[in-house]
Amino acid sequence: MFIERQTLLRKAQLFSLLEQHCQRLEPTATQLERAQTSYEAVGRWLAAADDQWLRWSSIYLQGSTALGTTIKPIGQNEHDVDLVCHIPGLGRWATPAQCKHLVGERLRASQRYAAILVEKPRCWRLNYAGDFHLDITSSVPNTACPKGGELVPDKLLRSWKATNPKGYRDAFKARAELVPQMRLLKSFVQDGTRADANIEPFPEQPRFKGILCRIVQILKRHRDVFFDGGDASVAPISVIITTLASWSYEYSVRSMVFDSELDVLCTVVEHMPRFIQREIVAGRVQWLIPNETTVGENFAERWNANPALATAFFEWHAAAEQALRNLMEARGLDGLSDVLAKAFGQAHSAEVMNNMVAGVTAARFGGSLGLAPRIGLTSTAPVARVTPVRTNTFFGAP
């Protein structure tokens, strides 16, 4: 019983360290506030255009900001904010270049935006240097999609590509709301959202995210560290990691019971590959990771043109599993710090470790360190029935 309790406490601490890593990788409150202000201002500017098509446009977030899985790139303070300018009056009869041109011309009409505007192959970027940048992609309705999908320009502006950012966001958030059955679980709080007619709200960023959001952030950070200094062009794209993690999370949560958040993380990572579809066509491997919210989008499409991308994914996935095993097997604070630095980057590891030791030490000597049901290791004792914890960092001798 004592060994099991010590193991649970150790797992709680390990996941707490990863949680702190994620918090440091996210945009600051100031950055989020500035991004929100800029996002809403851009939306108003586009919707106030004299052009009849843009006048009825709607602006909303897509990607990691909409999902709550944003992390900063290694060595940078900037973060990406991806927007969609949906133009419902246009359709396939308009060319992708024309659709993109509408948005670009409206942005150029503002002196403020013209000065920071950068054209990208399929979108427009407003570069708030050193802080964040807004990438604005135009879209039109996809009448062939019964799920409310949209069409966006391909990189060469020659054809339309099926997508459904809103549907993807809603499907992800529905899975994120699933709560694992736990014997030991720290509570997470999710805030509500507000509504707006034309410009969708910038999502609230609660201090504690759902476990799925944290899992995605942890995996994206490990990917960035794993490919740092190597060939980053073959690194798995975020939407593949996010999709496989969300499917694996739903499968795991609906079929298993866990002792800790760390066990959820390990199980989700383990089962991610089972959701990749593979078949042999004309003697060649064809990969499929479909966008379940629309017809015709394969997130693994580039794998079929460049097999090195599939190889890189499985190499990274194996390394991620090994990193989690190393985390559990680490002995001593120095050993744990080394594992964290190698797997998730040196920048924040020392700070996170120092904070952990200082916080546990202070709480222990203050008599407030305990193990609370459904919360885990805590120094605030917010609920009744807290079990006191004796002097121990649960990682062996330093």
C-alpha cells in the first residue's frame, strides 16, 4: 500500500512538472490580450469594407489558438494566431487567387496594416514583430460538404482544398470535455465562451486546461525539441499530432481506468499509431489520416508524396514513448532534470525543477503538503480529507 501511494505521488509530481513546462510555453497574458485586441480590430476592418463580398464575411480563429494548444517555437517569444476570413457569397466559381486578393487589398488599404503585411503562399500575415503574428486565410463555402465544410486556396492558388476549421474545433473540444475515470486526478476548470455576430470571440485561456490540451502541448514541445538542429522539414505537422492524440484520448478514456494523469498521457501516446490508416496501392504504401469533419481532406497527404515524412513520424513517436519511460525511471533530482531537459528543452527545465523543490519544501515545512482525493499533490489543501505527506521528493537521492 505504501509503495502504491508513493508511486501515485511520484506520478502526480511528474505530471505537475510537465504542466508547468506547458504554462511557460504558452503566450503570456499580455500577449494574449494584445492578440485578442488585434484579432478583433482586423475582423472589424475586413467586415467594414465597401466590397460587397467582404461586407458579409465572418472572422474566426482556427488552429492551436482556437483549440487551446498553442506553444511558442523554440528560442522565440512570438506565437502564431491563425484566422479564417470566410466569404459566404463566393464559391467555386471564384478562383483561389481572387479570393485571396480580396483580403489582401483590403488590408493594404489600411496604413497600419500595410506596414506590417507580409504575403504568404496561401494567406496574409500581419507581423507584430517580437510578439505574435496573425495569419489570415480566406475561405468560401464547400457546398459539396454536408457537414458545413469550407474551401481554402492551395499553396499554388490553383485549386481549392476542402477543410472545416469550425467542425474540427468542435470535435476536438467535445473530446477534450471527456473526463478520464481516475483513482487520483487533479481538477481542471474550463471557462465558458461568449458569442458575437460576425467576429467569433477570442477563446478564454483558463489557468488549468483539460488533460487532452496538455497532452497535445507536451507532444508538440517534444517534437520541436526532437527535430531541433535536424531536418525540421520532416517533423510531424501539428494537425496530425493533435488529431491522433484526440482520437487516442477518446478511445482510452472510454475504455480504461487510470491511476493518474501521467498514465493517461502514456496511454494516449501509446495508442496514437493505431488510428493511422495504411494500405498498399499499386505496390506503394498509401497513408490516410482523414479529417472526419469534411470530405476530401487527408492530413497525411504529404506522406504519400514523401515517404520520409511517415518515417520521421514513427521515429519521433518512438522517441516520445521512450522519453516518458525515462521520466518514470529517472532517479534523483539531477537525473530528473536531465531527462526533462533532453525531452522538452533546457530553457525551462531548471526553472521548473527549482520551483518544484522550493514549493514542496516550503509547503512541507509549513505543514500544508498533502495528497487530496481527485486533486493529487497539493500545497493548498482545498478540500477535506487531505492525507499529509512526509519529507520526500519521490525521486530518490539527489
